[in-house]
Amino acid sequence: MIAMVALSEHGERSRAWLQARLWSDRPAAQGSASLRQELSRLRRGIGSRHLVTVSDRVLLRDVRVDVLDMVEPGSVAASFIAAEVPELLEGLEIRDEEFEDWLRLERSHWSERIEGLASRAEPLVTHADPPAAARVPAAVRGGTHGAILAPRRPTIGIMPCVVRSERRQLTTIGEMICDLAAKMALENGYFAVFDFRDLSGNFSGIPSEAGNPVHGPDLLLSVRLSEIGSMLEIALALRAVGTNRVVWTQSYAAEASEESLLSAGKIPEFVNQAIEASEHWLSRNSEDEKHCAARLTLSAAHRAFCLGNMDLALAQSQLEAAYDLDGSVVQLGWLAFLECVRVGEGHPQHSKSSIERVRMLTAKALQEDRGNSLTLALLGHANAFVLRDYAVAEDLVAESLRINPHRAAGWDARAMLNFYTGDLEDGYLAAQRARALGRFSPYSFWYEASCGIGASMVGRHAEAIRHGSLVLAQRPDFKPMIRHMLASFALQGEMAEAQKLYRHWQVLEEDISIAKLRDAGYPLPNPDSIAMIERGLIKAGVALAPA
């Protein structure tokens, strides 16, 4: 039954559909009773949080089936495909014609997908014996003559900036855009960067008319500034080398004065959008085995924000494998961030080990490289939330923003640290800055949640509800947002909505009580936050008395 639900497109089936395929040979009343009995047994076995029944629907939550990852080249599941793949649900005997018909179709479907994967699968990557390309750093040389050798990571080439204006100051702004793009791409850890601005475009990475093979970057980033009257159009474009296909392009118009351009804050948002587009390309297009570490790291970062325990476990294994291949300090930062999610989502089996892991990862990362703003932001958040060492977190976050004041993760870490230490208004402003910088990120819900939490803590409950609604539309089980949004509903007098959220919270977390909220180990570091949630629970009439 779990397999039948999991293999559906959206992880859910109707009761009638399940009954028709598992008990088609029984009377309707008997089949319905058998279905209820089996669902009850399954909920006792795997937990009511994971198997949910809503009206006539049966749903799986916080569960990932590895077979679904097999269609992604370079995924962990794909790398462990054996030479002989067993049949789907092999050895399971259910003598029902409807079930057998369904299973026959599913087996045919998955056989085709696995065969397609096998034809393009990468060699198995192991910890004990990494490929030679991973053991020996690739040499990378630039210049107008000679080959540019492919590094272990996919590469972005920064092209000379094109300025269509007589004002030399605009050339400086164009160079600033290129510099920021190179910095963001390097610090994120997925790409190596080639700078061709001093080469006038004459480099061996561009294919010649004779059709010589391409040995240069995978993507080219171009920046164009065009002045038209009092307005300036800024355009960025990403092109794939070899085909010249435009992967992404975007432009916006602004007042042409240098002051307005530098003060508006739009340029960093624009650059972040370009870097996110390049990473999206990496997740969809790069199948080069030398880029395995970058793909593993990117996949792990995405999984971290899925929040489920199985996603976090797979993300950890991906990051550890990527670190063995690549040795990037960014992977250590993401490993520390995983512990934040584990503690925040209340995975108790990890609470004690999370503290030791964050300490170890922080020490190791700082020993290897203290100059990556993304890593420092991730470590700062982990030290504040998991260790509650606000002095160390302050140093890490401040240094992250000094190195790169245009990083969403840095401002988000600043916001949360301010919340934990009681500086609520400044924390809310920092959260809004993170949200603006990260609005094109696949993790934008995370920055939206920081705004929602901050708004609730400073008493702007309508704003908190607006932010929270956007968050829960993407992550309906995100408990930090549920707690604060519940309080905002109650304190605004919307009791029905508050009680509805409380019931959902009960499904996700057992034994909710004021005493539990006040426990030192509960993932609410700020006493102001605890007090506000208590007031909301009491006003909504759903709180339990403290023990």
C-alpha cells in the first residue's frame, strides 16, 4: 500500500482507488473495512505523521522513495544502481487481478526509465577510491593562446562588459557588476570562474570556424549597459559555450545617475538572479563526470530545505561524498546548516550529536578558509541556533557581511542572530534585506519565513500572516512558521485560523505544552518568541497549563 501511494504522481491515492486494486474480489463493505484496518496498522508502524488520511485521500508526508531519484543522473540513488535491478515489488504476492494489472504497468514504466538511466549513468563514485580527476587538481591556464584545461567544477567565463555610452563612469559600474557576479559564483562553490575581460574575447574556449572542440568554460556571462536619454538599461545574459544558446537573459531600466544606481540595491538582486540561473542550468544540463562534486553539493543544498529527516540524511551523504571529491569549505558550511534544520524541525535523535558536529565543522572550516562569506554565514547561523554561542556567531556573521554585503544568507543569519539576542527591529530589517536579495532563490521561502517570524515578534501580525501564508503554501509542515503564525492569528483575533494551525501543529509534534516550549532544549532560543507564542496559545484557548 505504501508503494502504491508513493508511486503516484503527488504521493496520494483515494481510498476507492486502493480498495479497487487490493480488495476488488470482496463486497464493498468488507473491502472498506479491510482498508481501514490496514491503514490503522500502517499508521501504528510508521507513524501518523508519515501516513495521513484526509477525507477520502491517503497521503504520504516527509517520505522519500529512492527509486524516484534514479531518473536524475549523478544522484546518489543513481550511482548505486546494481548491474541487475530487481523487479518492482519483486516477491510480493497479492492475488488480485486489478492489483496485478496495475503492477504490470508500473513495472513496464520503471523498466523503461531505468534502462534510459543506465545508458547515461556515470561511473560509481566511492569514498575509498575516487576517480583520478578528483585526486589530482586540474590545471587551469588562461591566455590568448594555448588551451584552457577543464577544471573539476563547471566553469563560467566573464566576458568584457559592453557600455553604449560616452560616460566613463558607467564602465566602472559595469565592471562592478562583473566583479560581484564572479565573487558570488566562486563563493557559492559550484563553479570555477574564468575572467576574460582583459583578453578582448580572444581565447581558446570559443570554437573556431574549423569546428575545433571547445576546451573553455561551460557558460559565458555578458553584461551590457546602454544609456538612452536619462535612463540606463542594464542587461545580463548567460550563453552555453559551443552552441551559443542563450540559457538566461534579463534586463531592467533605471535612472542613469551613478548615485541612484548604487543606492537602489537592484544591482545585487539582479546579479543574484543571474547566479541562480547558472546553478539551475547546472542542475539540469551538466552531465560531465568531473562535475559530480558540484552537482552533489547543489542537490544536497536543495534537499536541506526539503526539511524531512530522510532528505537531511541523503543531503549529508551527498555533501560528505562531494567533500571527498572536491574538498570545498562550502560543503562544511552546508553540513553545519543541516544540523540547524535537524534541531529546528525537532529530530530528537540528532540533538546531542548536532552540538558536537557543529563545533567540529566550525573548527575545520575556519582552519581551511576564513574568507568565504557563504560558509561564514552558514556557520554563524549554526553557532547561534544549535550552540547558542552568540559571541562566536556575531564574529562569523559580521565577517560574512564584511566580505560580501550582498549575500542573502548573510543577512538572514544577521536577522536570526538579532532575534535571538532581542534586537527585534534590526532583525526584522535584516530579514527584509535577505528576502529582497534572495527573492529569486529556490530557497526564497526560507527568507520569507524569517520575515514572517520577525514581523510576528515586533507585533506586525498582518504582515506576519501575509509572509507566513506564502511560506506554508510551499512548506506546509515548517514548524517555526506554524508557531509564530498561530500566535499572530490569535493575537489578531482570528481564533478559527489559530486553532486550525494548532491542530496541524499537533499532527507534526506530540505533547505540545507551555512547559515544553520553556524547556532549554526546545528550538526557540528567544524568550520573547516563547512569550509571544504562549500568549497566542492562551488567547486561542488551546494551551496546556505549564507542568
